Amino acid sequence: RPLIACLDQVSDPRNFGAVIRSAEGAGATGVVVPSHGSALVTPTVSRSSAGAVEHLPIAVVTNLARYLQEIKGADLWVAAADAENATPMWQADLSGGLAFVFGAEGKGLRPLVRRTCDIAVSIPQLGNVESLNVSVAAALLLYEARRQRNG
């Protein structure tokens, strides 16, 4: 049951590193980023990941929407991390093979990438802010998936 973190045009290297760190800690299978419009592995990313970049496969793909379309199937669903029109993470079944897709801050997921997703999952929030930092959202959702798998 793969658990993959896909980043759609997350360009901040510190956020990218923090996602890698959370993904590695949650036992994710790997991280996937598109080759254009995204941060790539640099010394800043490596520092931000606290060395996790050395322990987790990171794939760079030409076209994220096409990649997601190719990998999804009965054993692997693609889940958009989305605040609107989504199932709260407490109610979503995250126990199977899953590729989470996280969008860039302020932009969210690109429409074609969003349409490729099988489900949308949200993080319930009680405060007044509309969304969380991408690295925080990734950590929460990846660890919820891990909890459901081990529960």
C-alpha cells in the first residue's frame, strides 16, 4: 500500500524540505514533484528536511497530471488535499494505497491536476484562517493515513 506525497508547484525550498521530513517520518513511500514550477532538491531543501532527503525517494516528473493518471487504479487512489468540497480527514478512508496531492500556498492545485484526483480530503479547522501551510497540511494528512493503516 504505497503512500506518496505529490507537490503541485510548491516552489519554496523550505516547505519542500519540511514535507520531505514529514513524509519520511510518516513512513511514506516517496515524494513526487513536477520538473517545472517546483522547488527541486538543493542544499536548502536538504537542510530543511533535516537529512530526510537521504532516506526517501524523490521523483521529478515532467507532467504531474499525466503521472497521476498513469499510477492511479484500484490499488492506488489519488487524493487532493483541498479545503473546499472535500471529505474531512476523520471520515475519509485513507487506509489503502494513496497518493496525496498538495498544492502551493495561495494557488492550491492546478485545475487539471485537481480533476485527476479520485477524492478530496480536508483538514477540519475551527479558527479563522482559510488554510494551513503546505508542510503542516502534508504532515497532518500523511500521519492520519499512517494512523488508519496501523489502527
